[in-house]
Amino acid sequence: MAGKSTRHAQYARKENQMPCSPQQRLASYQRRYQELADQLAEVGLIASGSITCRHTRCANPNCRCHADQPHGPYWQWTAKVSGKTVTKRLTPEQAQRYQQWIDNDRRLRAIINQMRHTADKATALILEHPELDPKV
């Protein structure tokens, strides 16, 4: 029952809110878009791909790696470059740097997706209310 009253209270709050004018909504979308654009400038270097940690076993049948201690860790960066998969072995320090660049790339993509979503809302509003278009 508590869930019902909470949902009802949320519905009632929405119902009592003053509707925003199209100008206010557009201004809100423009502010959000600018905030996201500002975040783009803060993203550092980017790299695509992924980092993996590998452990291997050698061909020597008497080596400890066949018992319980494989060789490694070996860090690798893998990415598609010109349609081909490229793999590069890295030091642990290089792997940390690459991971930061890959994280930056993911952040960049997330920000751009949010910008697209915000722009979609703004353009739909302008198409619905042509008088809002700043170019007119």
C-alpha cells in the first residue's frame, strides 16, 4: 500500500506543477547542451580498444607454468585499426595509461550521446514551435 501512495503523490506533484513554456524548455535544453559541450573540453587523450591481462603456458613440459603458475601477467592492448585487429604488448605502466585513454574515449562517447539526446528534444520543440528558432 505504501507503494501506491508514493506513486499517487508523485502523480499529484506532476499534476500541480506549472507547465514550462516552450521558451523555457528550449532555454533549458540549450543550457544542458552547453554544459555537455563544456565537458567535452575536459576529456583528455582518447584511445579505442581494450586492455587485457594474459597469462600463458610455454612449450617446455617441465616448466612450472604447466603445474599452477603460468607465465605473466602480460598486458595487451587490442583495437581495430583500418579494419584489422591490432594487438600490442604493454608494460604495466603503459597499460594504466591506455586504460585511462580508453576510459576517456568512453566518456567522450557518452557525452556525445547525451548531446544528441538533448539536441533531439530541442529540434523537436523548434519544429513544433517554429517561432523559437533563433535563425528565423
